[in-house]
Amino acid sequence: MNPRRRLLAIPFAVLLSLALPSLAQQASLLNVSYDPTRELYAEFNQAFAKHWKARTGQDVAIRQSHGGSGKQARSVIDGLDADVVTLALAGDVDALVRNGGWLNAGWQKRLPHNASPYTSTIVLVVRQGNPKAIRDWDDLVRPDVSVITPNPKTSGGARWNYLAAWEFATRKYGSAAKARDFIGKLYANVPVLDTGARGSSITFAQRNQGDVFISWENEAWLLEKEFGSRIDVVYPSLSILAEPPVAVVDRNVDRKGTRAVAEEYLRYLYSEEGQDIAGKNFYRPAVSQKAQAKYAKRFPKLNLFTVEEAFGGWAKADKEHFADGGSFDQIYTRK
């Protein structure tokens, strides 16, 4: 048969199905996130899949990848095929812009609240009854206190921890030099640096190492929910406003044809349902007044500062404290 006639013999509906993506086909997303969001996205993904199905008639399969935020960013730079990233800090997302142009500059202006649909802060988790009487950051440098915190070279949460302690010391003792000395004493009390916040959580709660765990607020309350009879949560006198950002990975979604579902996935974090799920999982809802009111008793008002106020933004903080040769490398040495 003439090849042209063979082509004409193929039913038009079949040709159309070959030429255009069918709404009946299943969409697929990979969300590359940081350690303590596992429970949050396990619930949110189910809600979003129902929302997307109702809106488009299309199923969506959402896969998750979790680890230390800095390590996760490096994985995307090295080729991990993320459609979206939901990382611990803006500096890790900015690294995707600088290293390979995976995201377009200005990503943080695409979504409300600097692309942070939920916030958190840093607290101290201690053993039940607080046997070491830990009340504030300066208790963490006592020689009788063992501190659990992850590695700021790989963990976004650890960077928030580090900067919260540094700013406390700067304000209390009056200079960067004294803050540096304070941080040195604090890390001298750290027996092990896990790569991410969840690893440090396991080290403290399940392996029973350390007297105090410097923790995300949401991770602390997850521990309280699971090990309530064994731990207490202490709010320090000063802490940091943590704004974990979310972003579409432009290069990947344009290549894969998943931009529409990826963008809607992140927008849905700002919906009433998304904000309620954030509060339910111990994150502070950023934009919904209804969710904020619902969970107000869970989240006490705190004396918080921002990275911009204290350190001039993440680019400057990363360069001075966490880049190779920065203050952490100079301070943290194991003999």
C-alpha cells in the first residue's frame, strides 16, 4: 500500500491522540524538598491530587525527595529531575539560578509572601522535665550540655540554627567577635553533625544522644506528638523568622511539559486547604487569616528577627558564614 494511503487509513482519533497530550493521561511531578516536610507533603499531595482531578479530569502522581536542603539543591544542580523545589531557605533556591540557570531570576516574586506559603522558627527541644535547666541560647555553651544540630554545610535548618544563635550572641555580648567565640563554644558541645534536620531529630529522640536539640518549630512539635512523655519544647528569648520558599524549576518543567500542573501545585499551597494543612502539620500559615486564627494557640508570639535585618540577606550570610572558608569552616574543627 502507498505509505500516504496507509497514513490516511489511520483513524483521525488515533492521529489526534498521538499529536496532542490527552487529559486522560496521568500527569507526574517530582517535589524536591528538605527533611522536615515529609508529613506536610504526604497530606498536601493527596489534597492537591483531588483538586487537580476535579479541575482538569486528570490524575497526577506526585513523587517526593527529602534530605538536607543544601544537599537537595546540589542534587537538582547535578541533574535530579525536579519539577518544583520546596527548600529550607532562599539561598538554596538562588543556587539553582547561579549554577546552571535551572530557575529564572526573580523567582521569589512569582508567588505571595516572597514565595514562602508557610513560615517557622527555631526552638530548643530538651528531655522531659528539662533536667539541665536549659532556658535560652547561652545555656547551650555550658560545659555540661551536649547539643544536637545538623551540619550547616548540607542542612538549611542548620543554617537557621546557626544564624539564630549568632544573632543572640551579637545582641547579648555586643560584637561579632564575641558572637564568633560563642558559636565556637556551642559547636564544641556538638558530638555529631547529621546531614539534615530529620537525621538530627532521630539522633536526639530515638538514639537518645544530647541534652538539647536545636530544631525547627514544626519538627519539635512532631517530636512532642510522637514522644510527648519524653521531651519538652523551650522557646528562647530571641529567634529567627524562617521563611522556607517554593519554586518551579523552569528548565525542567519546560522540557517535560509540566509547567501548568507544577505552577498550580505551588499556588494551591496558598489556598485555604493548603494553608490549613500547613497549620495542621505545625507550620505557621503565611497568608490565610482563617488558618492563622485556627492555629493561633499552637504558635506563641515571639521576638523574631529576619536574615535581611541581621545579616543583609542570604547571599551575604552564605558568603560570610557557610561558603568554603567562611566562619563555620573557621570555627568548626575536630582535633
